[in-house]
Amino acid sequence: MLKKIILLFLSFPLFLNPGFAQDISHYETVVKTTKSHTQKLTALDSLLKRTFSTNTEAFINYSRQYIELALAMDKVELAAKKAMNLQYPLTNFANDPLNAITVINSVLARKYKIKDSLLLGGLYLKRGSANTKLNLKEAVNDYNLALENFSSTNYLNIADTYLFRGQAYSQMGKFVLASADFTKAYTMYEEKKEYKYMVYAQQGIINMFSMNGFYEKAKAERNALIEKMIRLNLNEFLANEHYNQALDYKEMGQSSLEYKTLLLAEAKFDHKNSNKATYIGIISRIIEYYCDQNLLYHAQEYYKKLEALDFNVSGNSVAELNYLSGKAKYLQTIGEYEEALALTKRKLKVAEKLGIEDEIMLTHSLLSEIYQDTGDYKNSLEHLKTTKALKDSIYNRTTANALAYYQTLYETEKKEKKLVAKSTDIKLLEKDNESFKKAMLFGGIATLLSFGLILLYRNQKYLKNNKILQEKFSQELLISQERERRRISKDLHDGIGQQLLVIKNRLTSSGDTETKQMVNNAIDEVRAISRDLHPFQLQELGITKAIEYNINFIDENSDLFISAEIDNIDNLFNKEDEVNLYRIIQESLSNILKHSKAEAGKVSVKKFTNTIIISIRDNGVGFDFAEKHQDDKSIGLKTLFERTKFLNGQMKVTTKKDSGTVLEFQFPL
């Protein structure tokens, strides 16, 4: 696939010690001079630890010497361990998989001496990895042998084998088998909570679809994987998946989506934990995109980022490929043809070494463009012909793989149907009556289950609808109550209140002061009842002043001391909601006066960006919340809950007997 970063893990451990380099010459001298096989083997082991990450060529040489000596000393299991470690550098760095197979075969010739299932299965697994470069069929055979020789305790090694065998099947075009192996590996990694390796297995499935042109299927699988990565906090892999999706968009010819996804990949890249090769790929592809769009200022900006990277690409072929691609494209665009040509030729060697047909084709295409820009039309034409031939080859391969995929699905489905039909015929012939009874039994059970499920569904739907109706009824009841209160309040104020004022005026004229005082008391009482029924100060003063007025009134006319912190919340709610908000505070304070036996209370109304939080606390006797909540006679709490729900808010009650009470309400804006 086009410069696609595939995160494959290595079963090849890294050893690094700052003091390793200083005594290499000492151990080399021991190897050359000692006559003791044991001392020589120990010295070679020390050299392997010291050259592993610093000198691949020396590591390969010392590994061969160690394995030959260990076999000569009949230490077969020691030789097996080193042969397994040697396979990866010999296959991938020295590009000599045949030699890697020869070394492993020399150890397997004495496999009867190997008692450890991990070593025996591991040798076949490593030989399979080498064979993937030479003969995929042989690689699959090796993976099968690995599965036969691993014991049940080698659980993760078995998962690794399914993963590698799935990759081999994918390359062979056996997509159904590949998918089955990838799924097994995925399930096993997930069971052991090896989530990072689980990601590799899922990537195998995605890359299988992507590399063979099933882009929509790959995208669906990739989106599911990204969601799972986010849930499992595997953020270091996110940039890689977005980058690979961008490359798929490029293959699909959707350049705008490709560009957006590349920028997303860059944003998601974790510079501390993510694979540096992925970042090089992202930056290089963005450079190529800007060059294709002739946006040289932006291309130069990312070219500087590429040049500033502190990463040695020579040890990573995929990273080197991407680095050379982005740099060569930029230099070609700004007219530095000679340097661009040199880098592109170097890129071609890397691509051919890796054997990535897509990259080889694209590199020939770039060479053709550069030669054309320099006026060398002969070479340009030669590379253009090569590009076309490779493009046809890739197209034919992709088409063949697609046909193989659908053919395999068709044949698998056909075989399954035939097996089911044959099995059914045999059972019908042998046990016709028994099958009939079983069918009736299972049919009856299925019918009962279906009937039960239907009843359960209908019951759940009924309960849900009933709950919605109850909530709607409660809300409408609150609205109706407020309307009725407003009407009665208005009647008291405008009717009885006005009549009492007339009586008061007449008594003033007659000089009956005692009766006049009684009328004054009646007027005050009517006004208090009217005010409780409907807070007219809401319309006159606004919600904030109305709340403050109510608190001050209670503070002045009762033994309860109340402090308040009230933010301005005017014009944040509609008139109906303001009434409910006012009622919540009014009813909460009323409950404190009636039941809490408190000496002091505090009301807090705080306005935040998206939320209003109201807190009402007292130092009273408290109560048992569970008992009150279940008490049908406790209407106050239920009304508060209903009003809170009406405002789409949340209500929290914190209380214990003899410990006071805190009511907290949270309402969205």
C-alpha cells in the first residue's frame, strides 16, 4: 500500500547498556584466544548483547558463531534461542531470508533435544516469518507447525501465530481464512487485555481490505478501531490510523478528504509515545499535497519541519521511504532537479528492497516527471512506460484479489449450504419422527419465548409511555396550579382587597378606630395570602429581586436568621420558568420554617457559563431522606423534584438526622 505505516511488533528484544561498547574488544580477544568452548560461548553471548542495537552486521556474524558452537556442544536449546533472535535481522536487514531458514533448519534437525514448547513452536514461527519473503505456502505450513508445537500455556505466542498466518493468507488472496485468523488473534489478545497487540490484529484486517481496494470496508473497520482506541486510551496509535485513512482517500482520488485527514493525523500525533515513522509519513505526504496544489509557502513550512526532525531514518526503511518522497517532491517543485533526482533514485532502491509495488510505481512516475522537467525525454519516457506496466500489474492483482475474495465467499457459502442440506437429509431419513417431535418442542418453546418477548416489550413500552404521561401530567398540573393561584390572587387583590379599602376609608370618616384596625389587619392578611399565591414582585422587580425580597421577608418576620449570596439571573429564563424557580426557593424555605427547627440558613444562587446552581442549607434537625421520599404524605419533596424536572434540572439532597440539610439544584442555561 502507498507508504502505509503498518504497526507490526517484533518478538526480537532490545538490550541496551551504556557500558556495552567499552569492552567489545576484550570479548573479541577472548573469542579468538580461548581454547575453552564454555568461555568462548559466554564471550560470544556478551558480544551479542553489546552489538544488537549498534552493529547489525556484527550481531549477525556473532550469532552464527554462537549457534554453530552451541550445536557442537550439544546445547540445542541455547542455539534455538539465538537462531530465533537472528531471524529478524538476517531476513530484514541483511535481506537474506534463505540463510535465516538454513540456520533455523540446522537447529530443527535436533528438535528431539528441545523440551520447551515455547522454543520449538517459536522456531517454526520464525521460519514462517522468513518464508513470507520467499514462499507464502511454506510460511503457512510453518505457522501450522508452530500451532501444533506450542502448548496451551504459550497463549500469546499462539495469538502471534494466528496474526502472522492471517497476514500470509491475506497476501495469498485467501481473505476469508485471513479474516478468521485475524479475528482469532484479536479475541485472544483482548481476552488477556493485551490491547496494543489487539490493535495490530485489527490493523491486519483493515490493511487486508485497504491493500486490495475495499476502501469503504476498510474505512468502516478503521472507524470502529479508532473508537475502541479512544475508549482504551491507546492514543499513541490514533495518528497512524488517520494517516492510513488519508492514504486510502488519496487512492480513491478524494484529495480534500485526504488533506483534512492528514491534518487530523498531525494533530493527533503524540510526540512522546507515537511511532516517529508515522510522523515522517504525515509530514512528507502534506508536503506532496501542497506541492501538487502549488502552495509552495505551506510546502516550505512543512519541508522545514521534515528537515528539523531528530530521527535517523536509515534504520527504518518505511520512514526512509517517506522522508525521501517528501523531500524529493519539494525539491522538484522548486526546481532543484539534480538533488531531487538523486533522492528519488535512492528512494527507488529502498522501495525495490522492500518490494512494495505501489511505491516502486510512484517512484518511477516521479523520475519520469523530473527527467521531463530537465528535458531528458528519453529517460522520462522509459520511466513512464515502467510506471504504466506496474500500474497495470497492480490493477490486475487488485482485481484478481477482489474476485478471489468474492469467489471464496461464494464457495464457502455454497459448501455450507451443501453440508447443511446433506446433514438435514440424513437426519430426516434416520430419525424422522424424533426430528418432528423435537421440531414441535423447539417450535413451542420458540413460540412461548416469542410471546414472552412480545409481552415484555409491550410491558416496557407501556411503562415508558406511562412514565412520560405521568411526567407530562405533573408538569401540566404545576402549570394549572400556577394559573389558578394567579387567578385567586388577582381576585383577592382586586376584589376583596379593594372592598376592604373602601370599608377602611368609610371607617376613617366615622372615627371608629377599633374597627378600622381590624380592617387594616384583614387587608394585610389578604395581601400576604395574595403574595403567597402569586409573587407579583416577579413582574415588578424581576426574579433576582423577588428572591431577595422573599428571603428578607422571612428573615424579618421569623426567628430564622438567613444569609444570602445571590447572583443576577434576570432574563435568563422565560416567565413560566422564573415562577418555578421562585417556587423552588420559596417552598424550600417554607420547609425549613415548618420542619427543620433550624436557627440559621443560607441561600446561594450562582451563575456559571452554562449552569445556574442554587444551594439552600440549614442547621436544623435534618431527616431520613429515604423515609421521606417513600412517604406518600411528603408532598413537599415530590413537588420540588417535579419543578426541578420541569426546568430540565437536577436536584441533590444531603441530610442526616440532627446534622442539618443541604438542597442543591442545578439548571442548564
